[in-house]
Amino acid sequence: MQTFKFLRKKNDQRVQKCFYKCNANNRITKVVREIYLRNDISCSIEKCKVCENKKKKLLDGDRNILILDTDTIIKYIDFLYECNIDNILIPLTIYEHIRTFNKILYKKLHELCYEIDESIPNSNKRYSVFVNKYCKFTYVHDNIKYDLKELQEIIKIVIWFKHHNPNLNVIVITSNDLLTNDCANNGIPCFSLLDYVNQFLIKKAKNGLNNYGYNDNMLSIETIKMYFEDNMIAENDENKEVENGNEANGNSRLNDLDKTQNDSENFKYKKKIYEPHLDKKEIIQGLRNNQFFKGVFQVICVNKMATVKINDYEDVIIKGYKNMNRAIHNDIVAVEIFSQFTDSSYGESDYFEEHIDPDEKEEEEEEAEDDDEEKEKKTNDMNKTTCIAKSENEQHIKTGEGNEFIECKKLYGKVIGIISRSRKEYGGVIKSCDNDKNNKYIEKLLFFKAFNSKIPHIIIKSNMEEELSNKRVIVTIDKWDFNSKYPLGRCLSVLGVCDDIEAETKLIYNEYNISTKEFSESAYLCLPPSNWVIPEEEFSKRIDFRNILTFSIDPPGCQDIDDALSVEILEDEKIIKIGVHIADVSYFVKQNSALDLEASKRCTTVYLTNQRVDMLPKLLTTDLCSLVEKQDRLTYSCIFTFNTNYDILDINIAKCIINSDRSFTYEQAQNIIDDSNDTSSIAISLRLLNNIAKDLKTKWLNDGALELKGNSEVVFEFEQKDYTKTKNLKPYITYETNRLIEAFMLLANRSVARIIFQNFKAACILRRHPPPKYDTLKELDEYLQSIKVYDFKFNTSKELSYSINNINLKNDKIISNILKTLVTKCMNEAIFISGYNVHNNDMLRHYGLAADIYTFFTSPIRRYADIMVHRILNHIYGIEKLHNKYLDIVYLNKQVALLNEKYRNARFASRASVNFFSYLYIKKIGNQITQAVITSLKKNGIQIYVLAYGIEGICYLKKKDGFIFDEKKKSFIKLNENQKEIFQLNFYDNVEVHMQVDTRDIKCQNHFIFIRKL
């Protein structure tokens, strides 16, 4: 039996507690407090002869006293809250831990332990908090791990209670194996909550009475089924695997529970919906034998379609919820490949993303159940492959002028196991299940709809529907059993009310894993003082451009100005020197510093419509590094020497000092260029830069560079910078000056990429853009042919570039811009790569820019990749040696992967913010009937482009409304009641739609309802 040394001496009654605290100024301070341990702590037992109990809620010493561990409370708080099981002692350390862990759970626990108002249903329950952390007999020092500390605390509490009153029957409730073993070694009764409840029900059924202290109606069978069904099923499955001789020993928990029911109806469980996952050993062995393949699970349409990328050239298509087998978006999974698949409907992008309510989903699944069974039979008859040929001979490659499209044989398969889950928390809203209002069991099930439409609905077992409704919440998934259509989870926190800007912004940050924490004290200590000036020694090390005409051109309100341009005309106007000056951020952010560590984790500044999250502190981003006008600033510069034909004669990379003469907006600079009466030096320089930029662009377009367009570029106008009052929403207007700045930034990035790769390949960071997928461009070509456009060529980047700029659809500039947007969607994502991983020249190429090599150099204030490139240049030019850490291949690969993830998330977060504010604007002005153009058609609807606002949306079309999708023609046919065709909807048709706000929508986006064809 384990023994404990109790503190007896007076000088042992005082201990020190040490912890760290972050104050309002984000300073980390060490706090040391003295704790006085007492020997007169109340036991909280009613009628105790030893203690003076002054508490209003006391425990009954004649009944079992239960002590619950943290995991049991967290998992079954709703069960404890609803049923009348009580006489529970909660250690103060566990109570405080739950208070910090989850506010919602804490609120329930607090009500159980402290509420005495008779109007509150749970106020009559016997719960008590025992202040074990101040009792000298139960105190455990903080230097022990929390899990082991909790174990020791519970054991000490039980032993002390037995010493305090030997007649007490104290029982520990836990599912923790370590705690269970420790209790057994110390002779302490210990059960799981299910075991304890089950014994109570059996005794009640046999004797009619019990010594547990509960009346007959205190525990509802339906409630027990609801909260312990998963445990029962799991144990029942284990019992089935036991040999017959041992199976009768105690029988299964299911039968024990069924015996307690008054009626003869047996407890029925759901049938098996999914195949059980293979265990880790089987998966590892299958991966080694090439029987299974590992990849990232990417959902296209939840419960319908997904892909798993198993190598650079091959994706496995997973069709149907059964084959998806409980995998969640971005999980790392093991898949098994089918050797054949004959269903031609298994297109990779057959559906638009759509949130379907559970009720609707039930109907759809019932309608498709017969078809699924037939397909499953066909699939089961097929032989499974044991390997995939990965040689180049088995890949279908179409090549033209150095540009490749890789068209691989389509592979189909199913998920056989989850190697690792992608994330633990999801943001969204909760709605109740409306299946049966009279059924108490069903009413306790809430459905969580995630912000990310690729996440399935999550079941939450809770009776706090009123408190959680119309709130943005954070939920975690606990498990997903093979007999459940949906995963089971629990609510962790409430962000705020739906439609509230602050709550929606928090939701976006959570969804895209964007940290909004302030910089640490150690990071701030790396900064120079706010009155910092350039040291005198820097003037001798750098080229002085302060007397050369220099200016910046940026969007309105830009504070973090990364770049500026200088213009100098020499030798009778035959030589032109253009300086591309970039903020020298690496001068302030030192290698291996605390500030560098935080910047490397953030990777990029995140821009939302109403705010931004900086990669670096504002002292650098908006002051010392920002190239504001009339201030001396340090720069890393590319100086290009042109002749009068705009040919580049020389490129010089150097550290400089500049003093910008002016900071223009794009519109201001464009007005100067267009004003023929303006003959100032700035106007002449702007026109010269514009001419050089046009010449560069023409050359790049001739080489095959693509002029593309992003998704739904819009701009908001607010009333007096009040983001709650949107004044206007309109398409974003671009000027020639936008393309002017873009051209010189591209030129600098191309030039720097070539230098760092040639001089320091191993450590260089490059930007690669793979060729687009052939199938997506082929599908676009089919769309264009349906409207009699036959000259869309895309076998090489030159052909595609020519097609984009020369196809004039309906002589309409807006429609031509839509084509650029559609081509953009056909592109693969550009990614960062390290020089270590470059094995051939094709891996260097940037398809969209038709560049042999490319990197990021021009935005170090907001991109960490640019800082890394600046440091490589410092190393090459002998300015500062690169530390060994930044040469390590493992570090580089991890950092590159993080750069790609954070850069992608920042784009998605920015897009989500635009969608939300456009939603608020439409909500303000009211629902609108407007004109739109069909840009894509899929099985569940049409994608449209709203001309008036420059935004995109989806009109979902249902079969029950008379819409039939023709897969061959890629069109919808509208039928009347007599099944006769009324009209067809085709690519590029003009339609009238009802743009409205649906406050029930998880993403707070605009909804579009089809009205008629124009």
C-alpha cells in the first residue's frame, strides 16, 4: 500500500507558489506567492463531529461520496448536470483547472457546486468543493506534471478522508488506467462512471431499493443510453472477440442495461455505417508493401467527393461517404486503390461546396441508397491493386516548348485508416435537431455546422441550446465511431453573437489558424528605441540616394511601404538608372533573435477588411522600415541600367540610403501621367517608368506570361472609417500605375532569384508555380466551344497567354475579365521551395510569369520569405554570414512548409473577410434583384458573376424544382410539371438572380436564388 508523509511541523505549513504572468503592457513577470497550509480545512460532510461546517451545501456521509477526476467531469458534465446523481466531492485544483480549460463547462460545474437558489433545478444537488490545495494533509507541490499531480491529489484526499472518518465510503470515479491501478494498490474503490451507474441500475432492478441514496426515477434509462451508448457499443464489440468460455463471465454491459428496463423491448443500436479503420500496425505494414498509400485528404464536396495526393503526379479520387470512411479535410490518411473503376460520374469537381442540413442529407442519402448499394457490389467484385506503377512510362505527359501538362490515369480508392488528424478545433454555429420534439433523447442532440463547408456536421450532446443558439462557437471533435453518421464533439468556447464584426473576425482567425497574440517581451526588447536614427557608420557602407528623385506608389492608406522607385537619367539622356529600393528589414531583425523567431512563426502579415495582423511590431512596419516620404531610410536595392531602347545593360544589388520625395496612391500617380500639361520632373519620370514597364510586360507576354485576375476583387467604402457602417461596395479599379509597380517588382524578384540560385543554391528560397492541370483547362475549352469560341489554345503558356489576351467574348471587356478569372481558377497554386529540393530546371520554373526562376525579395515588411532572401544576399556579398541554423535542410524544409501554409491561410482569411463585409453591405441595403453571368455549371448548381458588384456566388439548383443537369452538354434543363423542356441554362448565359441575406448561413455570405433566364 502506498504511504504518504504528512506535514506535521509548523515550519512546513508555509510553501511558495511560483508562476509567470503577462501584464497589460505585455511584459512577462515572475510572481512568487506564499501559501499557508492549514490543518483545519472543513471536510464538507454533513453532521461531521470533527469539523465546523459552515458551507450551505454539504455532502451526506451515509451515502457513497464520489470523487471525479478532470477527464470524467469534462466528458460527462452534461450527464451530471441533467441526471440526479450527486453527493460528489470536487477537489479545488480540478475545479480551477476546468475554469481555465472551458468557460462553458465551468459555468455548469459552478452551478452544481455553489447555486442554492431553489428556482434553479440543480441547486438541490449535493456537490461540494474541497480546498485540497490549502490543506497540509492533501497538498501536492506544483513542480509535478499535471496528470501525475492530479493522481496524487485524489489519492491523498481519499486517504485523508478515511483517516478523518473511517465510516465514510469514498469512491473514485475515473477512466484513467494509472489512477485505477493506484487506487487498487491502496485499497480504494474505483469505477468508471458507466460502471458505477450500471451497478446502481442492476441493484435497483434486483432489490427495488439501493444504498446509493437515489430514488427510482432519479436516473433516466434514455439519458444513460444517450451519454453512454458509445462506451457500451465499444465494450460490446470487445466482448464479441472474447472466447466463448470467457464470454459468459459477467456477460456484456448491454445485456446488463437491458435487464433494468421495465418493458420487453431490447436496446437497439445503429447498424454499421462505415468499415472499421485498420490498426496502426496493419497500416504501416501495408505502406511498406505498397498495398496502401499515404496522403493528405482533401474534400471537394463533403460526404460526396475527395482526393488524396499520394505523389507529385497522382491523386486518388475518393467517392461517396462510405469510401471516405470518416476522414476529415486535411487529415493524413492511408488509402487502398481500386484496380478498376467504371463509374464515369466520378469527376473530380462535380459539385460546388454546399452546406446541407442533416434533415436534407437524410433524404438525399435515402434516395441514393439503392444506387450506392449497386455501385458497392460492383466495387467489391473488382480486384484490389497492390501497387501503383510510378515510372515515367506509365505517366501520360503532354509537352510543348518546355512547358508540361501532366495528365495521369485517374485512380480511385477508399480510406482504410487515419494516420493523423489535421486539427482539433473548428469554429461555427450550433443548431438543434428538429427530428422529434417530444423525444427527450433527441432534444439533447445539437448539430454543429462548421465555418469550413468541407467539415461534416458534428453532434454535440448538451442541454444548453438556448445559451448556444445564434452564437459563434469553437468545437472540438472527440471521436467518430463506425456506427455514427457524424462525429461526436463538445463545445469549448463562445466567440460572440452571429453577425457581430468582432465575433466573425475571431472566427476567421480561428478557422485559418492565425495567431493574434501580442509580441513577447523578449521580441520587443530586440527593437531599437522609437527615436532611433541611422548610425553614422551606415552612411559609409551604403550608396546614398537621398539626392536622387525617389517616390513610392501604393494603395490609399498604406502605412507599411515596402518599396520605392528612383529615376536618374545620365550621359545626355542615353543611360537610364532605375532603382528598386526595398526596406532593409534584415538590418533590424537579427538572425536567431526572439523577434526573428516570432516572425518566422507568423510568416506573413494578414490583411482583413477591417484590420490586419502584423508579422512584425508596428515600430518597424509603419515607422522605421516603412519608406515614408521626407525620411531617411535604409534599403536593399536593385539598380537597373537601361539604354534608350529599354534594354537592361547592368544590374547592381547594393545597400542604400534613400529619402523618398513623395508617397503617391495609384490614382494620384495615374492622374499625373495622364495630365499632358504637367512637365515636372516627377511627371517625366513617371511616364518614363510607365513606358519601360509596358515594354517589360510586352516581352514577358510574348514569352508566355499570363495576365490573370483574382477572385472577386472589390473595394469597400466606410463612413468615417467606421467599419460597422459600409457606405458602398464596388469592383476594384486598377490603373496603369498598378501594372507599373508590378513590373518593376517582378523584375527585381527575377533578378535576385537568379543571383541567389547561382551563388548559394543550397540555402536559397524560391517561388515555384507548377503548370496547370490539363483537365481543368480542357473543361474550360469545352465551355467556350459551347458558345462557339473555338480558338482557345492552351498546350503551352504562350498559347494560353495569346488566347487570354485575344479572345474577345461578345465584345465586352467585363466578360473578358471573367475569362481571366476562370483561367486563374485553372492554375495550380504557387509554392515556396528550398534550393536543396531543386533537382532539375523544371522545378525552378514559374509558369504564370513565364520565368525560368523566381523568388520574393520586394516585401520584407510583410513576408518572412523576403527576409530570408535578404539574408542570403548578405551572405553572398559578405555583409553578414548566414548562421548554420538557416543552412540545415531539416529546418529549411519545415520553414518552407510553414511559409506555404501561412501564406495560403492569409489569402483565405482575407477572402473570407471580404465575403463577410459584402454580406453586411447587402444586409444594410436590403435584398437585391440583379443581373449576373453564368461562369460554371456543376451537378448541384451554377456559379455566377454579379456584374454590378463584381462578386461571385452560387445558385443551387435542385431536381425537385425541375432542374436536370446534362453532363455531356454541361447545361441545366428546366422542366415543367409535364416533364417538358422550358429552357436551358448554359455557360455565359445572362440570368436574373435574387441576391439576399440568409442570417442562418454559417459563413454570413450572400445567397443567390435563380429567378429567370434573360
